[in-house]
Amino acid sequence: MRLDDTETERGLQIHPTDHISPERSTTQDLILSLFGLFALDREVNAAFEMALIVRLLEQLSISEGAVRVTLHRMVKRGVLDRRRQGRSSAFFLTEDGVALLARGRKRVFSSDPFVQQGAGWTLLTTMPPSASDRARYHFQTRLQWAGFGAVDTRVWLAPGRVDVAELMKDVLPQDELQEMCVLHGEIVAPSQLERLIARAWNTADIQAAHLRFLAEWEERPVSSPALPDLLLLVQQWTGLVLDDPGLPGSVLDPQWPAPRSTATFYRLFPLLREKADDEFARRLTEAV
């Protein structure tokens, strides 16, 4: 599950029409998917041994070295913590990690994640110059998760009505938050909606991301082992939800593939989840 505060370095510099990489399967994203699926709704302090995480990700061609390095970075960032468990290390979500995953879950598992939420558009200016680099990083990645695209270096635009105060209340202090200009309304002449969208989002790249997802999953049968497929499905779906802000249908191709992507995810997810739950329970028993 790809979520805001641990978005990879791609989130540090977000520019208009930022290109979408076809390679979205990062080690960190898969680890977040694992904890989001099997720790968040169960025991917040449930710890997963290093060996278990390594074995699961090896099935997705992720090397042990990559897993170890990524876990170390996630601990350093405060998303995970570790404790000794016998001769090995075990990892569990911190409070920040729990909050991070919970924030993204609402949109990731929305029944219509690519449908514009509310009428009109939300526009905001960039952060005040006094903001720290860390705050800027969280600001940009949080905005991207809320569906904002950068029209230029100073102005961000999102479809629908976004509660920016709620979105940013733990990123910026109140005085800096009040320095921002946030507006909600309609785009009117002489501004042209299509041109603004083209500056803020690359719809061709978003469409291509949907088509890659569909090529991978639309005709995919459910087979065993299901656990690696579930992690990969959720990781790729989360990346797709991050890429597509839910633009109004009036400016999109009539054959826009988002409804097919949504139907594909919700066909596969419950089937894979049922099998993967059993497989994960067996893995935990084997690890004891």
C-alpha cells in the first residue's frame, strides 16, 4: 500500500504532468501492503519477524538484501519499530505508521476511487516560504494523495471539494496553515478546463497506468499461493489510485478505463484475500 508520508523519493519533487513510471513494485510499497493488510485491523503491536517478511517478498523476486535495507529505512523514518525476538528481529507498526496507513485506506478501498468527490474544484497556493523541508515533503505527498495536481510551482488544483484544513492539520502549524490561500468554486472563461488539466496531470500517462493494471489483472485467475498476488494487487492498485485523481468524465476519453480497473480490483480482492488469510496464518504458525 503506497501511502503519503512514506512515498518514495518521487514525491519530493512533484511537477505538472510528472510522468508515471511503469515500475511501481517497490520493496517499501509491498511491505506497507503487508502491514496494511495483516497488522492494521488486527493487533496494532503485532510483530512480523524479519525471516517471515523476507520469505514472503522472495516470492515476488525481492532479494533479502533489499528487504533488510528497506526495513532499516522504514524504522529510521518512524513508520516501523523493531524488537529482538529470539535471535532475530521483528518489526511492528509505530503510532505514526498506523496513522499513515489508516489515512490512505479510505480512498484506496473506496467503491468509486476514480469518481470526482463533490462539485467544482479546490485550488490552493503553495506553502509559506518559512516551512521546513520536512513539512514541504509531507505537504506535497499529502496533496498528491488528496488528488491535487500542480498547475505551476505556486498553484495546486484538485477535482471536487477537499478539506485542506483537515488534510494538513498535522503537517503545518496553525499560523502557517492560515497563510495559505484555499478556494473552492468553478473554472470559468477565459480559463479553459482542458488546458488546466493538461498542465496539472498527464491524462495519457494515467490512462496507460490503467491499461497496464488491466493487462496484468483483468483476466487473471485466482490461484495458489494467493498471498504474493494479493500483496502485488494491493500495491499496484494503490499506485493507480495515487495516479488518478478522479477527473470529471466530461474531459476524458469516453472509453476511459477506470471503471474496468475498479471492477477488476473488486472482483479479485475478496477472492485473493480469503485464500491469502489462510496462507498467512500458516506462515505465522511455521514461524513460531
